[in-house]
Amino acid sequence: MSLQDIFGLTGEHALVTGGGSGLGLAIATCFVQAGARVTIVGTNADKLVKACETLGPSAQNHVFDVTDTAGAEDFARDIERKFGKVSILVNNAGNTVKKPLGEMSVEAFNSVLNVHVGGAFALSRAFLPQVTEAEGSILFTASMSSFLGIPNVIGYSAAKSAYVGMVRALATELAPVGVRVNGVAPGWIDTALLRQATAADPERARKINSRIPMGRFGEGADIGWAMTYLASRAAAYVTGHIIVVDGGALHGF
């Protein structure tokens, strides 16, 4: 086998939720560069079309809200009918509500869990037959919040912590049928959202950088290539793990 055969994704069909921008688009970009066909999923049709123009002919898109858990099975059938069976599922769609506990409503808390946990559960179940047939992978975009206590984002922290348990439980359950389950936990990555958050507060950016041993924000491709590795034959004996991609921040506090 060549290195491309081992580390590449030629012949694979990956579905990436939240793939129209940010980390989802970065993951999709790396997958395409590695040879995969990619279906990006989101709720903003215009954003998905624009992303596909960037990704090129190996990408297609489908509008779907991951909180529509009742529609997940029909969605999986639609994807198979239109684009072919999925061999790699990336549960990347996410949201957050930033409020202290005393101001966080139950509805706001649940709105974060519904996207992350409910959506990932429903899609993992719906696409399991396709991924199993391909002996493929289910991947999750976790977070430093999976491991650190970060104030004012209890819903996000709870959801991303749940991903650690989901990865471990599903990896153990699905290994006998040839499906691997892993995740990547990004640190501070240079995305539009982070730039927006720090542009008005340069001191905040300085403080964040001071907590990163490598002294800089990561790039979207850092997450995309970690996901590519986990989806590839190179990681054929890796399951049940979360790779932390954070410039050393988790262990550098």
C-alpha cells in the first residue's frame, strides 16, 4: 500500500454536519483533499452552496436540521438515494448559549443539548447501517470543554462532555461490527467566531495565547487533518479515543 492508500480517503463518502462554515468546512476541506466525496449538512442553504463552490466537484450539500430527530431516518435514506451510502459520519454541528447559571433557562440549556447530544445520537443511529456496511467511522467534534470547567457555558460543557461518553460507549458497542468511533477536541482555533470574539478585546486574545504553550491559535486544518487521520486506514486500530488538538493548552495551565 502507498501512503495515499493508508492515510487517504479515496473511495469514502463522508457526511459532515455543520459543514457550511468554521470547523465543519475545515474538516470537509481536508477530507476532499484526502480524496473523499463529502456531503456537507446545515440549515443555511446559501452558506452550504457557497461552501460547495469552495470545496469543488467532490462536494455536495443537503439542508437538514439535526434537532429534527424524528426525521433522521428519512434524512439518511435521502442521502443514500441522492449521493450514495455514507462511510464516515462526522457529528460536528454545534451551538452554545453563554449565560451564568442563574440566568440560564431550561429551554436554553436544552437547546444546546438538543443540537449536540440529541442530534448526534439520532444521526449516529440513522446512519449506522450504512457505516456498518462500509466498516467505516463515526466521528465527534468535542472540545476543551469536554475536559475543563469553563464558566457561563454549562449547556455547552455538558454537551461536549457527553461526547466523551458517547465515543467510549459506541466504540465498545460497535467494534464487533467493524465500526470505529473517535473524536477530536479542538482548543482555541482561528475561526471567524474567535476572531469576532477577540477583535474588540485584544487583552482577551493575549490572555488566551498566554495559556497556550505553543503561543498561537490553531488553524481549522489542524482539526481537519486530525479527523482525516482518524477516518483513514492509518487509524485502523484506534477506537474510543478523543484526540486533543490544542497546542498543549489542556496540560499547560
